[in-house]
Amino acid sequence: MRKIHVDLEKQVDESYDINLSSGFIEDTLSHYEDAFFLADSTVYAFYGELFQGRRTFVLEASEKAKSIESVISVLEFLHDGGCRRDGTLVAVGGGITGDLGGFAASLYMRGINYVQVPTTLLSMVDSSVGGKTGVNFLTSKNNIGAFHQPKAVYIDTDFLKTLDDDEFLNGMAEVVKYGAIFDADFFDMLLEKKAEVIARNQDVLLEIITECCRMKAEVVKEDEKEQGVRKLLNFGHTFGHAIETDSGFAVKHGFGVATGMYLENMFGLKEGYCSEDSVKRLSEILDAYGFDKEYKIKDKDAFFAALSADKKADKKGLTVVFASEIGKAEWVSGIKADLVKDFYC
């Protein structure tokens, strides 16, 4: 078992461990007999034995279901089941399940414990770590939520064996993001070992997930509430969230982020924030893994409304992250939406 400690120095009692290995989750969950479970319906179908005899709410996880209405349903489940202030909610599933479960846990009785058991690559490397919880509201992604740290994160790579190819690539976009903004050597390794990654070599995947979690833990330690360096993790997300919204969420989060990273760096090149080499190398890795680099807007008004409503925007304008060089990033605030319109249109 590998362990990475998420050290929240200012709130030591909220620090926790990320536990990584394979084939251990059934034994681990046996220690949560009294907990309440929130399970992704796909996970429930594959791993129903994990939930036998447990109080379980099964969620049809989708971006449209990532809503206040779903949160209320989970709160009713906790209330009707007699969950008290010292209760625990265990979220088993992808990013939607974890985000929604964590948000419900933050609200119930002003905050109960929750545990993250991510089952997709995307949730393993990103959303299960760091305590950002939330749901979508109206036309905006994740704009209602709370920072509520889990008590533990359990990453069992055996879940990846039943992940379909599309969902696996959905997670790889976030993996590429870590290399692009923090670690050029890691970025190069993803290119060099592409065949092993795509073949889902368990040793390689464990190394990749461990490294992503290590980077995320360091960022969260330094900046839990996204006032500084944590903003860099939003690379690709400003354009990516607008792409997801404009597509009616037909474009999954990771694919939107992949395209968003490229478009944001192309915009950054035009505005002088990125080097030509960073754009070229980003293009190379996105092509290697089969990501789209372009997106045709369906409804320009809706797209730019979603861009302007992005939770990172303020009255001065948009905040956009650029990988100025591979392995190095910066965020720029106060970017006018009209500049983006000129670039995109």
C-alpha cells in the first residue's frame, strides 16, 4: 500500500491520507460497516457485492444529474436512514459521484465525514483529492459547492480494468495537464510510455496515478482554497467548461479539458503568454492520445455566456491558465471576453 499524506498545516485535523494499491477495496470497506454509501450506478452494476447489506444510494451519474435536486435526494437518504452528526458517507464512483457526495456531506448537519473511493482514472488523479465539492447550476459548471476535505481517499487500480476506453481517455486529459503545468519530465514520460499507458499496464498506471496525487497533494497543502497556486490546476478548464456546456455535456469533462488546454495555449501564444514550443509539444501529446484540438461552437451566445459565467471569472474579466513552457504555468486574470471572441471567432 502506498500512502500520500495531504498535509493541511493550518487545519491539521483535516489532513488525511491517499491510499493507493490494487485489490484491497473490499477489505477496506469492511471497516465502514456503519457508513452510508453513495454508489455510481455503473459501479454498482459491476461491483454489486461491495454494497450487499449496506445502506446505499445508487446515483445515475451524469452531468445533468449533478444538480441541487440530486443533492436533496442524497440528504433525504441520509436523514431517512438516521444518519447523525458522527456519521460517514462513502462515495464510490467517478468525479460526479465524489463531487456530489462530498457536497451533500458538507451540508448535512453542517458537515459529516466522507470518504472518497474513486473508480475512474479522472477521479483518481484529480477530483477525489483536495476537498473541492459541488454541483452544476443553470448553465454553469460546479458553481455551487464547498471546500470539504475527505477523511480518506482509497485508490484501488483494479477498478480501471472495467473502465471503458472512452472513460479511460477522459482521465488521461487530466494526467497530461499535470505534466504540462508542473513537470516536463513527467510529460515526456507520458509520450515515451504511451503504448504501456493505453494497454493499461498496472505498474505504469500506479506510478502515474501516484505522481499525479503527489503533485495535487503538494498544491493543496500550499493553497487549499484556491487563492494562489491551486489556480494552475484549472489549465484547460476555462474553455473546457464552456465546451462541455455548449455541447449539452455530450463532450465529457476530460475531452473538454484536452481541447481547452490546446485552445487556451493557442490564445496564449497570440497574446504573448506562451512559447511556440509549448503549443507544439502540447499538440504532439494530444495527437498521440487521440484528443480533438478544435471544437466547433454550436451556439455562440450560449458558449460565451458560459465562459463569462465561469466561477473563476470576476468583474475584471476571465482568469485563464497558460502552460507558458511545458512544465511551467501561470494564470492571468482580467482577460476580457471580447479578446477570446476575437480569437475564437
